[in-house]
Amino acid sequence: MKIELRAARPEDFPALRRLMQLYLYDFAAIDDWSIGADGLYGNAQVIEGFWTDPRMTSYLVHVDGVLAGFALVRDGAYFAGDGTRDISEFFILRRHRRQGIGAEVARRMFDAFPGKWEVTQLTRNVEAQTFWRRIIGEYTRGRYVEQPRPDGRGIMQRFDTRRR
Amino acid sequence: MSYETLIVDLAVASDDHREGVAAFFEKRPPKFSGS
């Protein structure tokens, strides 16, 4: 199985927009959202901001040449701020889950940006909490700190990939 | 329910949906206006 992770180019934005809708569809069931009257989730301007925000880098995930997901990395974590990166959004299509693809993508991102990281999950997203605890625990050999998110909506793990 | 009430309710529901997603992205509690 060949896993490819590459930074998105402007011509990839239409595919990212569509993947984002599938991502939000998954989260709608977790965070209890309705879909908009236009059949779309979220505010298009907010979503478009991901591709133009200079702090954000979008990656497409391909598995054996087939589009399989995306990862958005933010330089300047939501809670820790400057000097820390976070995985802002992370999505692997259901067909490609439970095959180690997400874990490999996460490891490659951590390898690509040595330093401080913050990864957050919603309280209701138990599956993501289990996934990230395992991946971060293995990657850091247990050298990470888990604490409640300041917004009270979940948990986060913080770690430094240079200290493991 | 009147047509006008239905339209207002739909608008509030739509606003709340957008707010729910915006809050998710911005990692903060949502500020719902209704429904």
C-alpha cells in the first residue's frame, strides 16, 4: 500500500472543498449540527479561509493513487499559540480507515515539522481521542501531556517531537 | 405556523447550523441565537 501525503495546490482546492463537506458530515453526527438549507455544512467563507490562511498548510492524502483524505496543519496552535503547531483538521475517508493510514499520515506530519505540537479532540469524539492517544503515545514514547481544552469542549495532547 | 414564522425559524436554524460549524473550527463554545 502506497501512502502519499503532499501539500495541496490551488488546483486541489475543489477536491478539498468536497472532502471538507464529507468531514463535516461525519462531525455533524458527533457535534449535533443540522445541514444548511443549501445542502452544505458550514460557512463557505470560513472554509475558503483554510486554503488562504498563511498559517495553515493543507495536505492531500492519496492511497495507491486514490484520494483518501486530508490533513490541515496550523502554524500557531489555537490554544498554545505561536511556536506550536496543531493538526487543525484531519480526515480519512471511511473506506480507508482502520488500515494504519491515518497513523502513517500523522507520523509523517510530526516528522516533517519537528517541535511543539498540540492536537485536540471534542469530548464527544471518543474514537478520535483513542486514535490520537495511541498515535501520540507511540510517537513520543509516552512523553506527552493531556489536559482539558480551555474552551471546555474536549481534551488536547501537547508534546515536543524533539524530546522523545 | 404562519409562512413568515416558518421562514424566520428556518433562518434561525440555518444561522445556528453555521454557528455550530464555525465554533467547531474555531475551537470555542457555540453562541446560538435560537432553536
